[in-house]
Amino acid sequence: MANQIVDRRTFILGSMAGGACLLAPSRSHAQAPQSIKPLDGVAISRIIDQASAFPALQTMIVYAGGKTQIEHRFHGPAADRPVNVKSVSKTIIATLAGIAIDRKVFSGLGELVAPILSNKLPQERDPRLAQVTLGNLLSMQAGLDRTSGPNYGRWVESSDWVRYALARDFVDEPGGRMLYSTGNSHLISAMLTRKTGRSTLENAREWLGEPLGINVPAWPRDPQGIYFGGNDMELSPRAMLTFGKMFLDEGRSGNRQIVPAAWIAESWKPRTSSPFTGDSYGLGWFISYTPDGKPFYYAWGYGGQMIYVVPHAAVVAVMTSNTAAPSGRSGYVRQLHNLLATQIVPAAEAAIG
């Protein structure tokens, strides 16, 4: 990360491999550049004009230099109305897992899944199931066959989503290649529910909603009442922006440290890469780069629900889209990336004095 320094705060994370612990330094509290000009009006017009060419795009908000510079509704609900953020839910669940580690609900990334969900394990099971960790689920490296893509329908139509996800065949080793699977995030929701004795909705409202001042509406649950861990959460575009700003500000909102700063660094550390896009993946966040090689981080939901965080330019951008059409294989998400990297970020960089 640019300008990363070590301060006195530290955060203990269990290692990805097992029970050993990693002492991870937190990052300094992010500061907006000292001299900020408003984004150039011509640049803003160009950004909105280019965005207007995307028929699926509904809302765009751009925060740069410590203030909201653009909020534009193209189609759909107003920016303060909750919308389905699809797989951005995975990023929210991953953040709850980071808070749970900080609160000692989980021992760390090395927390084993099987002991927590022991009553859901298949009777005849692959011994590798005992090796799967919370960190493996977060980075989509559990090794279990996916419950997303062509397998998604059968999974959500099953009578027990947690049991079904745990009974998938192993198609790689735990810690192996990225196997993007909504079931992984749902297992985290089940683990949170089991360990806290409260629903994921209650945890999300107390740990994120209340301190951030955002509304977290109830969202769908599985047949056992576990809140869906990887899909169909609803947040308004403005709430998505507030969440992204917290990550830009190294886990802080106002004077409150909501997420440990070191968790932000862990979340954005490349651990694997998507076989579909080639982009790196951390803990609930994808990682890509601007044309000049500077990293940006994004949460991505089906159809083009996006939260972008660009630390070097002090930018957070939110885009919500029609959820009825894919954004990956259609090339739409790459168009959104291009808008961010070639228009929004340069405009923000030019405003930094």
C-alpha cells in the first residue's frame, strides 16, 4: 500500500495455514491530501457522459479528496434506497469475519471450519475437510467444488445449504487455486451465527450498521434460518459509499475504529487470482491496477454492483446496475473498470495539490 507505515496498533491474525499466528502491523490512519481542488467540471461531464452510455448503470457516486464529487442517478431507485448488491455481500461478510477475529469470536484466519459446524459434516467425508480454515473460505481457496455458476441452482434448492456446501467433492487442496463459491461465504455466515449465538443480521447491524450510521435491511435466509452469506444483501448506494470510505480510511468512521486497520491490509493482500478475469483476490476483495500500475480494490456483485477503493488517489466509487444481466462475460465490468481507471482516478489525481 502507498505510504504504508507501522503504528502502535497491532492485530493478531491466525495464519492461513493453521494454528500459528501472524502479528500484522496496522496501517496509519488515512489522511486526505492537504490541498484538494474540486474535480474539474469538464472531467465530471466527461465521466457522466461516458457512464451514460452504459444502459445497465443505475447510480454512480464518486467520492474524492474528502467529499462526494459526483452523485448521479441514471435509472432505477434513488441513491438513498436499498438495492440488491448481489455478491458485494461476500465483502460485507468478510468484513464481519475480520471484526469477529478482533472481538475474539474467531481465533484467526487459521480457525478450523469443521469443529464449529460439526453437526453439518457428511458422515463419510474426505479427510481434507478437517483442514479447511476460515481463511480458506474468505480467499475462495477451500478446495471444495463450487456452489456458484452452474451449481448454484441445485444448491439453493437444497433443504440444507450448509450441509450441501460441506458435502461438495474436493476438486483441489485447501489453500489451492481460487474456486469462487457463494457456499464459502454462506459457511462463514453459519459459523458467525454458531459462535455468537446471534443472527448474521444482528451482527451486521451492531458491528457495521450502527457505527457507520447505515441501514442494513433484513435479507433472505436459508431453510434453517441462516442469513444468506454471499448474496442478496440490500444496501443503498450511499450506504455502499460509507462502507467503502471506511476501508479508504483504514477502518475508521469519524472517531471510531470499526475494523482493525491491519484487517484492511490483510483483505487487500493478493492471495490467489480469478480464473475468469485474471485479477487477484484477497479476503472478499478483488485487486486490479490502473494503467500506470497503481492498485485499486473492488467488491463486485452480479450485474455490476461495485464498490471501488483507490487509496493513492483517495477515491471511493460506487456503481449500481441492473441485476438481471451478467457483467463478467458481457465485458460490462471491464468497461466500469476502464471508467474508473482512465477517467475517475486521473481526475482525482489532477485535483490533488
